[in-house]
Amino acid sequence: MIDDTALRNGSARPKRLAKRPASGSNVLARQRRRALLIGAVCAAAIAVLATVALTVGEVEMSVSTALRAAVGLGDQGEVYIVQEFRAPRLVAALLAGAGLAVAGAVLQRLFRNPLASPDVMGVTGGASFGSVLVLALGASQSIIPLGALGGGMLAAVLLGALGWRSGLPVTRLVLVGLAVQAGLAAAVNLMVVRFPRELAGSAVQWTTGSLYGRTWPEIEGAAVACLLVLAALAVQYRTLSVLDLGDDSAGTLGVRVSHARLALLGTTIALAALAAALTGPISFVALAVPHLVRRLAGPPTAITLAVTGLAGATLLLGCDLIVQHALPIKGLPVGVVTATVGAPWLLILMLRESAPVSRRTA
């Protein structure tokens, strides 16, 4: 017992009560609030960037003028600029960025591999191959998403045939994926050389990654297909969460692990291929964004997956605005900016994965 007089005189101090550890529900609530906050920040950033995309250019417009033009009101010249040039490019950036980021997040969880992403695994290269092949055959641009989907699936088959037997360790996954990507890029270059002159320019954008010249027929087809694939992924999300527990635990809970992984892999590759159909092989969005979201928002949940999509859309739209308005060289593809940002990130990840376990956990 401590005397009141001693406390008043300062000769004794009461013992501090030990802080109780936060309960699991409190931790989850904090993570959820943090993820929602990050999602709100990304949504606000998208609103600001979209406003810039619609108003800034060779023909400057006020916000109200651009918004009126977007719905077909006002001067017909301004309506044409917004509806036929700026709005399709804006929507394509949002769709492609969100699709690539979500696909990368799911692949990294599915393979339990931080280097698993559509561009590293060759899926975006396969999508480019399929898109250019559609152009080479003279088909309508509205068929491009189907060609991209077929090319992405081809890349996945090649990757599985060349790398699956080894259990897909990190180094083999990267090397096989880069080999598949290089081989398909060579096939695209061969087709570009063989194209008639009037089609060569349209095909080159699928070798570098660009949002230039997007049209509503391409976007409408890809948007519908992306929504269907995202709906399928939402249905499979519970299975993905169970697979996070490990194959043995998932099997105990009644999940057929091999079939579930194959179904999720097919859905994710379809999403990445459809996103790449709008842009070509955009590098490192699918690789870097899921890592950043995990660091900021915490462990993967359905909310963080949605936040990952918003973050990917924000990143790609921001990079495209940099390409259009901030660089002294005009006409650069957006893939140049994303590759410049993402290449050091890939190097850091590979060095961390190749480091000894003791050094990584130190």
C-alpha cells in the first residue's frame, strides 16, 4: 500500500498499469479503416486526375465546359475532342490500371510469390501478340479483346509447360516468364515487319504499351469482358482466401486445391489479358501496386483488393498524364514511364528473394 502523504510529497510513485494488447477485432477494425482511407484518397486522386485529363491539352477547357462536352453539350468541336480523344484514353487508363493491379495481387497470392505478375510471367506479351495478330488478319478492332485473351492464354500454357514441373520457384518463374515474353515480342516484331505500311503504326503501340488512339469500340468490348471476369473473380474470392491458409488446410476444408488454383489462374490471366488489350504490355503496374497497397493497408482482404484496383488506376492515369503534359518529348508511350519506375522495384524484389532467410528477417 502507498501512503497518500507519500504520494503528495512525491516520495513514491504509483506503478503504471501495463497496456493491454490490442484485441484481434481492434486490429482488424484499424486495418479496415486504414484501407478505406487509402481507397478514399485514391478515389479523390482519380477524380482530380480525370478532371486534368479532360481539360488540359492543346485545346484548354474549363471544368464545366469539359463536363458538358463529355455528355454531348456545348460546342461541337469541344464535344468531339472530349468524347473521341480524351474520354476514351481516360477510361482505358482506368480500366487497364485497375485490371493489371488486381491481376497482379491475385497472382502473387495464388503463387505465394512476390514476383508473380502478368508482365513478368509473359501474359501481357501474349496479349500483345494476340492483339497484333487480330490486326494482321484485318479483323475489326472490336475483336481485339478476344485476340488479347487468346494470346494471354497461350502465354500461360507456355509458362506452365516450361516451368510447372519445377514447382515454380522464384528464379525459374522469372526466367521462364521473361523468355516467354521475349519470344512473343519477337513474334510481334515479325508481324509488324510483314504488315502493310498503313497498319504498322497501329501495331507498334502493342510493343511498347500506349494509350494513344483508343476508341470506344475497343473500350466497350474490353469493359464488358472485364466486368464479367471481375464478377467471376468475386465469386472465387472465398476460395482464394481459403487457399491462403495452405494446401493442406484448404483440402481439409473441402477445397479441391488443384482445380481451384487452375480456375483462379484462368480468371486472373483473362483479366490481365483484357487489360493489356487496351494498352499493350504496360510494365510493373501489376508487380509494384500490390506490394505498395500491402505495405500501406495491411494483409490482403476483399477491401484491400478493391483498393489495389483503385491504386492501379490512379498510377496508370497519373503516368499517362506525365507522358502527355510533363515530359519534353511528346508522343512517348506510357509504358516507358511505368518501366522506369518499376525496373528498380523488380531489382529490389529479386535481391530480397535471393538473400539468405536470416538476412531478410534480420
